[in-house]
Amino acid sequence: MSTNQTSPPPVSEFFRKKMRSLFRRLDTNGNGVFTIQDTVAICKRFINIHDVSEEVANTLFEMFNTTHKISIQGGKVTEDDFVANFVDAFVNNYDAYVQIIREVSKMHFRAADTNRDGFIPLEKFRMTYQAYNLGPDVADVAFKAMDPHQDGHISETAAICAYVDFFTLQDEESSSKLIWGPLIA
């Protein structure tokens, strides 16, 4: 019996550390629980900062709803549950997991690319991270990790690759580990 499911590598402590760091970045009010309310707050800040259209706002909410298929699964999660949910999705349904990461990455990029030129410059990137309550110091580290040519802007392809790498690679030397800023867990 053969399957077409791709086998993921074993889940490392490094992968868990990245997910813990992501949790702490997304838990914008710092209460130790990531909820739908956290995502609504992020979306509202993003909409206000970028002054985006209703279409972009809807894309943001769709992006987070898609992400919640992996991360929240029930309305709210603690850090341990958040990490466990990502590990479970990574191990037990890797192909669907990667597809969700690709979809969410594309939505995230397109929401931030408000002028629709296919690129996000550093200033626009900083504004996007501000919606997550992340300062320019974190945004600058993340931007550098996502700008492979160091030419001052991130393309959609580069952004998607960096996000997929963050959520799949277990290489501690990969710059993708920094796309949410320095690891903090």
C-alpha cells in the first residue's frame, strides 16, 4: 500500500522553539493565551495602519481563519497547545500543512502589498509588523531574513519561500528562523 503523503522530518526542539517564539509574537496582549480576539486586534491594527480596502480587510480575516485550522482549533490556546497543534499538523498531515502555509503566506503578502506592485519595501514591512505590536527592531531583522538579494524589497516569491521555510525547515542556520524576529523561546 502506497500513499502520496510526503513524510516530514522528525520534529526537532528547534522547530518547537520557532513555534513558541511565534506564539509569543502573536499573543499581542501577553496574557499567555492566543485567541480569536488577538487576531481580530491584529487585523484591526493592520487595517488602521495601512488604511486598506474592505477587500484587503476580508483577505486578512480569511488568512487568520485559515491559520486557525492549525493553530487554535477551538477558540483559544495556550503556548503548549499552540506548539502541539503545529507539531500535530506537521507530523500527521504534512502536505495539507504546507499547502495551508503557502496559502496564508500569499494572503499575508498580498494584504501588505497595498499598492499591488508585487514588492514590499522596508517601511511598508515595518508597518505590517507594527500591526502585530512588533517594533522596527524586530521588523528589520525579519526583513533582512526575507530579502534574499538584500535589495530593499521583498517579492511575493521570497516571502512565501521564507514563510514555508520557517514552518518546515529544521535547519538552525537558515535565515528563515528570523522572519518573526529573533527567536525568543
